[in-house]
Amino acid sequence: MIKDFERFAPKTLKEALVLLAKYGDDCKVICGGQSLLILMRQGLVSPKYIVDIKGISELSYIKDGKDGVKIGATTTHRAIEKSPVIKKKYPVLAEMETRLASIQTRNWGTIGGNVCHGDPAGDPVPVLMALNATLTVAGAKGTRSMPVDKFCLDYFEVDLRDGELLTEITIPAPLPRTGTVYTKFNVIESDLATVSVAASVTLGAGDGVCQDVRIALGAVAPTAIRARKAEKVLKGKKITDALLKEAGEVAATETEPISDIYASEEYRLELVKVLVPRMTKEALARAKKA
Ligand SMILES: Cc1cc2nc3c(=O)[nH]c(=O)nc-3n(C[C@H](O)[C@H](O)[C@H](O)COP(=O)(O)OP(=O)(O)OC[C@H]3O[C@@H](n4cnc5c(N)ncnc54)[C@H](O)[C@@H]3O)c2cc1C
């Protein structure tokens, strides 16, 4: 049962930051409530005050600029899935959204809420890692930005200090000859990932050499992670099937999967070994056509 709380519904970011500074530890931000309400119903979180940021229209946008695309934190999953700009520039992000939960959840849940929830099995973070995204947070003392990798600290723990809100996600303009893909392995359609893999490959001009590669994994560690050692196996080389297999095996050594009702630790390791080569090969094929 959810304990009683007092709810505030600020209409501007400034008002929200004042409320967060005033109520401190007793206060929790809510946006779509698709994750927070479950925790509250289970009695895991019982805030005295709730600051509902869903109505802050200045935080709901997708803006295309020369530095890339900026997405406001309260933008819904559905808005991202349907955005012509996202479909054109970062099709992987729209594709990921089509597999996140149900349409009902995507209509109300937000990208900011998903990232701040800090679930290692969440879909958006590995994709944002592969796209090299940056997050901006705001507090009473000003704003700060960080790569998405640095924001994820531990199971359901992110780098938000007291009184801070996530305000914006910036995805840099894609480089030429870049392909990015994402998949999640799950048993129940639209459920959270048992293991997920996002991969991005950038090829050099004319030589077919892997100039840059980012591989991000979900649901195999306390947070989504970059498989940096696996990336090193491929970077600066012409990607072959043998190198892809090696990258999959190296990626598995970078994980710390758990056993749960969905899969054993061993099964998750095997999925990493299979999905990393498969998805990186798909990213390579997309890069060749880009
Ligand atoms: C049935 C169901 C299926 C789901 N399936 C999936 C799935 O397949 N893949 C997946 O990735 N997710 C899935 N989810 C999770 C869910 O869709 C997301 O986590 C959701 O989008 C969170 O957004 P929200 O706006 O509802 O966040 P809320 O629930 O309102 O908040 C989540 C957390 O983030 C904090 N928060 C919210 N916004 C901000 C902000 N701007 N700044 C600081 N803190 C903030 C809150 O305090 C809270 O701790 C599922 C959820 C449901 C109910």
C-alpha cells in the first residue's frame, strides 16, 4: 500500500528546483511514474513529498541542431519512437523504443525517468552509450554535464546530487560511415532485457578499417557498461569473423552477471559471447551502407 504524501506540480524548472532544495531527502521526483510507483507500492520508497515534473513543458522536446540532437528529460518514449528526426538520424533509438514495454507505458514513461531509475536492464542507456550521449543535470547551484557512462553508478543508483534533476540528453551528430544497432534477448515480448547489446562501428574513409567502436551491454553488471576491452580488440583493424568472436569472448570477461529467475549467470555469459559478435557485425554492415 502506498503511504500518504504531499504532491507538488511545478510548471517550470525553476519552481521544481526550489521545491527540491526545500524538501531535500524527504522528497522524490516523479515524472511518468512507470517505475517509481511500483517501488512505492512495494513500500521500497516512501517519500513525504513528491515533485511531479510531468507538467514542465520546457523539459519536453526533441531539438535538432548542428551539434546533434537534444532531448528534454520529460520527453516520452513514444515521442522519441515517432520522431522523424530520431528515425532519420538515430534509427537505432527509435528501434529500441519500439521494444520498450507496451505502447501504454511508452505513452507515459519518459526517457529521463528511465535513465534516472538506474535499472541495469533498462533499454535506453546501452543505446545512449553506443551513441556517445551526454547528460545534463540542473540543481540550485547550476548545471553540470557528463557522459552517460559516468552517470550510472550502481544498481538503481545514478549520479544525481541532492536537489538535482536530469534536464537534457545530447546525442552528437553521427559521424560518416557509422552504423549503430541494438538488441535485447528476452523471453516475454516487450519485457526487460535478460541481456542487451548495443554496438556502434565507424569505418575509416575508403580503407574499411574500424576507426571507432563502442559496445555497450545491459543486464550483465550492476549498471549498463561499456565493454572497453572488447572494443580494443576491434579498433584500428579490419573487422573479421575471428576478431568478432574474440571480441565476444573478451566482452564476457568484462561482465559480472547474476543468476535470477530469467537466466543463470552462465547463460548470460553465453548470450554475451553470441550477441556481441552478431550485433557488431550488423553495426559494421550498417556502417558500410551509411
Ligand atoms: C509494464 C512495464 C514494462 C516495462 N518494460 C520496460 C522495458 O522493456 N524496458 C525498459 O527500459 N523499461 C521498462 N519499463 C520501465 C519504464 O518504462 C521506465 O523506467 C519509465 O520510462 C520511467 O520513466 P518515468 O517517467 O515513468 O519515471 P518515474 O517512474 O516517474 O521515475 C523513475 C525514477 O527516476 C526519477 N526521475 C524521473 N525523472 C527524473 C528527472 N528528470 N530527473 C531526476 N530524477 C528523475 C524518479 O525520482 C524515480 O527515481 C517498464 C515499466 C512497466 C510499468
